[in-house]
Amino acid sequence: MAGQIIKRGDRKYLVRIYQGLNSQTHKRRYHNHMVNGTRKDAEKWLTQALRRRDLGESLEPCALLFDEFLDQWLEMTVKPRVRERSYLDYRFYLKRYIRPAFGKKRLADLKPIDLQTLYAELQQRGLSARTIRFVHMLLGNALKQAVRWQMIRQNPVAMVDPPKVVRHEMKSLTPEQARAFISALEGDPHGVVLAFALTTGARPEEYMALKWSDIDWEARTVTIRRALVWHYKPTRWYFSEPKTPRSRRTIPLSPTLLKQLSEHKRRQAEERLRAGSEWQNNDLVFPKWHGGPLELATLRLWFRAALKRAEVPQHFRLYDLRHSCASLLMAEGLNPKVVSERLGHASVAITLDIYSHVSPGMQAEASERLENLLFGKLAMP
């Protein structure tokens, strides 16, 4: 029961640990491990192995293939805990980047050097550091569960460093560009959705999922309650929860935007009559001609056309309308907490981290106010 140490050559010792009887053959089972070193090294390994065995840990390496383990992890751990969108994203990244590299390896054979090699290969393929860090996060979560299930002793991801993400400068419209952009939307039947994006700071998936029932005409507010999710294999869409609990929020609407939305609703009623039986009654504020949800590709085309009419550089992305809303408000000195609530950030710290650089004058103003508060009376003649 205590195990055996058998000398097998110069500085070689075979350690044998009794594992009980085989349930089918009724023969004795042993765990054999070769130690290269001194007898003291073999005794140390034996002591550690007996302790692991007494704690219920299997001494035999897990024979499960990494692909098989990932299937179990997805179904038993991931699927019950995350939103469908996140679950499908996990499956995509595993299939695209992780399974081809490690799927046919045994789970127990996965080493830190294998992971570091994968990250280097992904960098050579031109993947961004952000994407590689997401792969790193997926592997870390999966293998952490493998440790909990006692399939492996250590998580190799903890011994590997992913590439550092270099934060690129955020792009946002200047006040002049924003005014030119709004002017370019006049007379555009699709302009109201882009004006809504810029003035509310909502995420594209949020205003694409907006329903008329979310608008309170008397209170002059809109409430973000859901997000639109598209999947193209197979092509389908559905509504999901917003990104974070704080993404559920109510945003005041300006009189001008309310007027544009009212006119947009009237035009939509006319489109509904023209569509006839093809109309899909989803109650969406910004649908396609037949009432179905918009796609991001369509929105991007409208956005590019508006940028061109406004003579604004084409390097801006649709998502930069959200950044522009926040940057313009922060530059005007609005309380960051108010901006954070408008954007639906999980915390005001996120807002400050992303947008504090757009209002450098705030620190100068803070110093001036302290000067007046602390030394104002002393400075008086």
C-alpha cells in the first residue's frame, strides 16, 4: 500500500503504487512511474503521489482528448451559465483557433510551451492581440475547470503570458464634424437612425432592437431593454439581454429627435401599407422595408454615405457615433456619472478610463478651483 521503489539502472528508479484490483480481470493494478535521479528523489515523488492518491486524485493521466473535454466543458459548464450569443462565440473561437491546434492531443499532454507556440502562430497570421487574449481567456477558463474536475493537476495557461493589448487612440467626431454629419442627414429617409445613434450614445445592437413601445412620448424618453443578435449559420436573429445589467437604462430625448422619430413613424406606416402581407409586425423603430430587423452591413452603408455627404473622413466606424456622443458630452464638462449612465457602462470607472483624455481642461479647472478655495483669501490685497 505504501508503494515500492525498484532500482532500474544508474540514477533510475521505478516507483510502483498499488491501485487495487481490475474490475474485469481481477488482477492487481499498479501505477508505474520512472524517476531519473537519486533514491531520495524517488522517495520524494512517492510521498507526493501517495498524498495525492489519499486526497482522491487519480494518479493516471487523463486519457481524454482535448476535443472531448471541450465538448463536456461547453455543455456542462458554459451553456447553462452564459447567454446564447456568448455560447456561440465560444464555440466559434474554439473551432477556429483552438481545436485545430490541440483537439487531437490528450488533455493531460497539453503543456505551457504548446500554448505559447499557438499564440506566436496566431500573431504571425495577423490576429490582433485582443483576439489572442480572448483565446487565452477561453483556454484559461476551460482548463481551470479541468483542474476542478481533477483531470489535470495544474492549469498550463497560468504559466503563459498572452500578448499585450496596445490601446489605439479612440476616434470621435469633433463638434464641427458632428454638426456637419447631422446636417448631412437632413432629407435622408434613413438619417433618423444615425441621428439617434449620435445623440443617445446607444450601441448598434441596442437601437436595432428598439421597439415603439420603448418610447414614452409624454416623458420624452426612450428605454433600452434588449439587444438584437444576428447569426448567419443558419441565418436567424433574436433578441437578447443588453450587454450588462446597467445597459438597461432610460435616456431623455431631445425635442428635435422626438420630432424626427414622429415623422419617421408616419413614414413607416406608409411603408407598412405598401408592403401589405409581406410586412413583419415586430414593432421595430428602425426595421427594413418589410418590418424585419436591420443588418449591420446595411447600417454601415448608410453611415458611409452620410460621412461622404458631410465631407467627414471615412476612417470613422459606425460604433464611433457612440464614442462621439460620449466625447462631446465629456468635452462640455458634463458629470462623468451622467455620461456613464447614458452609455450604460457597468461603472463610471470605465467611462473615466475611456474618455477622460478628451477633457484635459478639467484638471486645470480643478487646480484653479482649489487655488481659489485654499488661497483665495490670502491672495486678496
